[in-house]
Amino acid sequence: MLYSNHSCDPNLGLRGEITFVAMCEIRAGEELTHDWAMTDDDDYSVECNCGANSCRKVLTGKDWQKPELQRKYAGYFSAYLARKISKQS
């Protein structure tokens, strides 16, 4: 997404493959953020400095596999990852 940054406490989630939706009320001028765990399945590990109280400090392309994130973002994963999560259940 062109105008969204990562946050471990995001205000955007996904519906389907490419539609971003608000997960909470977003005030005018508020930064738009999504968690890469909702979209990424690549092989990487990077330091996170998003500043959220729930910051994971390290992001990986496999964070979507964490049960706590699957619960937190249920209904907001990309369709691709939602299918992968469904196969795990």
C-alpha cells in the first residue's frame, strides 16, 4: 500500500487480496498503518521501531504463523494467508 506504514498495533486490516479496511476509528490526519504479519510470507527478519506498546521488536515474514497474531487479526489477513491459516486448523 502506497500510504501505509507498518505498526504492531495497526488501524488497517485486509479484506480479500488488496482491499484495506479500518479495524478501528481513524481520525483525520492519523497515520494509516497495517501489520506486515497480515500480508507477508517472505523469508526476512528486521528490527521494528514502530513505537507501539505491543511492538514485537523483531518482524519476520513468518509472524502470521503466531497463534496470538492469528487471533488478533482474524478476519483481517490477506486472502492468501487466510487460506494458509485455514489449512493449519
